[in-house]
Amino acid sequence: MIVVIDEDAGRREISEAILAKLRFAVAPFESVEQAISAMRALLPEAVVARPEAAEAIRAHLASDRLGRTIPLLPVTDDLAAPDALVEALRRLLRTRSKAPDLADR
């Protein structure tokens, strides 16, 4: 699941449409506070955020059901193109799926 956070409803809807077209489950939110509250229950596979929001969000990330911290992908200028962002997200998810979880230790 991908969480989309944007105060602008139009941009939020565009982001949601692009990600849904790529077959990601999408949960749109108007504010960071709403997203943080919902992420505790949703436990997304990863969180994508601008660098300026990354630290605030990182402090609120829960662990997944296997005890691993939910990974965070900061969106920098080099990930502005949709293809670059999607590939970076897929790489992050592939890397995470290969990492041992706490139950294996």
C-alpha cells in the first residue's frame, strides 16, 4: 500500500490515479497527521515522503507484522519522474523482502 499525502485535492487525485494504474493500493490523505494516524492501522509496505517530512514521519513509523521497521523512501529531485520513483520503490520493496526478519534471529 502507498500512502498519498497532499493538501491539494487535485494533486492528490492525480497521484492516486497514477499509482492505482500501476496496481498499487492507495490510501490518500489531506495531511501528514491523518496519514500518521492511519499508518498505525494500515501498516503499509513502505512510506514515500519528501525529505522535509521524512524525519517527522520516521519517528512515527510502526513495525510490520514481522517486527521490521516499515521502510521510508525519501523523494528527492532525482526521483521526480514517475518511472524513477516507481523503480526506486520496487527496489526498496525487493531489498526488504530479502532481509531477515526479527523472528529469524
